[in-house]
Amino acid sequence: MSASRGIIAALSIGAIAFAIDYLLDEQQLFSPGASTLALILGALLAIGVSDVEPGGKWMTTQVMPIAIILLGFGLDLHLFFEPDVGVMGVSVAIAAAVSCLLSSYLLGKWMGLDLGTSMAVGAGGAICGNSAVIAVAPSLKLSEEKYGVILAMVNVMGLFTFLFIPILTSMIGLSQIEGGIWSGSVVHAVPQAVAAGESIGDEALIIATAVKLARVSLLILLVPFCAWLGRRISTEEAEVTGFPVPYFVPGFVIAACLTTWVLPESIAANLTELGTHMLLPLLAAVGFFINKKSMQNAGGPVFLVGLLSTLLMVGVSYAMLTLLG
């Protein structure tokens, strides 16, 4: 199936979301942010149009890495030497990931889920949503049916955290630094975490991106662990196809290094702005996969484990922010 229709739809929705956000700001009316609008509009389109997903997949695989790398040009690495960002951000992200994985394992065992399913649910919430599930599924020998239900649940929980973390940040009165760390620590997918930060503010956008990418890097540890676990689950040796660390992780770091020590501020700012605008069609493309079918498939114990572990992750990360703030 051709990807062109989905690509055109994503680009169009991105432009529409930008225009709506601009008009709302001009009228001094509340706007959830252009990225949030793009995601919601993409999801609404997918309800009635089923053939946009190939284009959406192309956008998330080809455009997302470039956008994330460009956002790296907005990060001054000196921030990581500040206790409010570096130490606190890494600490909160690790605590959130561990709490999600551990609670998924314990809750899954209590509810009768097999170990592989429980770990895949935990990986999706703790690391980076669909990408993490995809990374660990071959090692854990998950069936296609289980695989589909887990991905549906991850999309629902990702939407939940993406929409509510910025709202809670505003209600509680957290700073942009704290809101960015919270978004990067608990929102499931990379584009959603970045967009959640964007809806909080410019500073939160950069911090959310940095913290989220720190979580993505945990795949280096999680994938071989799941391979070892898969060998215990199955009588056959689980296959491991290397260390699936996306290339945008080192790319983001290199971009940040260039901004910190090499590039003029004006050039870095322009590159960051370009990356921010690229997020809009990307978020629309992500919305294509949050459709009625995926919502209906996310039920039973898998959904409950995903919900409870996500809520615990949100609570633990907020407690860490309060403790370290």
C-alpha cells in the first residue's frame, strides 16, 4: 500500500494544527499546543480513514530521528551540570523506569499473565512505548495476538500520559524544568514526550527531550536482559539482533555538543526551530495509530497492568521531583 496518502495527510494536519494554534494565540485564547492538536487531529482522521498508516509509519521511522537530532541543537550541555536538571532528571527517569518494570512484573504475576507479556508491558511504559515493545518482543517469544494487545495498550497509556502530564504540571504549579523532567520521565513515546514538553514551554521542551532520550538509552540494558529472560521462558534460545539503540540518541548528543562548544547561538536556534516545526506532521502521523480498533483491543489484564504500572510510574516520578526539588 502506498505511503503517499498518509504522508500528505500528516503534512496537511501539521499545517492545520499550526494555524489553529497561531489563531488561538492571536486571540489570546487557550491552546493545548500545536503538537497536541496535531496528535488529536491525526487520531480523529484515522477513525474514518484506514489507509493512512503506511504513511504514518514512514513519518515515524524517517522523520522522527531527524527532528529529534535537530532538537538537540537547543540543548546546552552545561545544563546537565546543574543539580536541578542533570542529577534530578536522570534520577527521576531511572526511578520511573524501574518502578514501571517492577510493578508490571508483580502485577502481571498476580493477574496470571505470563512473564514475557508482563515484561513487554513494562518495557513499553518504562522506556519508549511501541519501540521498546518491538525491541524486546522477539526475545520474549510473544505471539502476534499478545503483541497486538500490548501495542494497543501502550498507545492508550501513551495518549493518557501525553494529555494529562502537562495539565497536572499546570495545576500543581511545577516549574518548566520540573514539568520537562516529569514529561520526559513518564510519557511513553518519544514524540509524545517531546510534544508534552512543548505544550508546557520552550525550556520544558528541551529538558523533556533530553530526559526522554536518557530513558530510550536504557534499551542497551533492557534488550539483553529480555534475551536472557527469553532463554529461561522458552526451551529454544531467544534470538538477539544486536543492541537496538536508535541512531538519533548519539545524534542528539552530538548536536548538543556542537551547540555547547562550536555553533553560534543563532544557527543553533534556527536548527532547533526547524526541529520543532517538523514535530507537527510527525505527531499527526503518530495519531494515525491511535484508532478505534486499537482502543477496543486494549482490554483485560494487559490493560489493567498497563494502567496501574503507568499510574505508579507517574506517582513515583512526582514523589522523586518533590524529594529532589
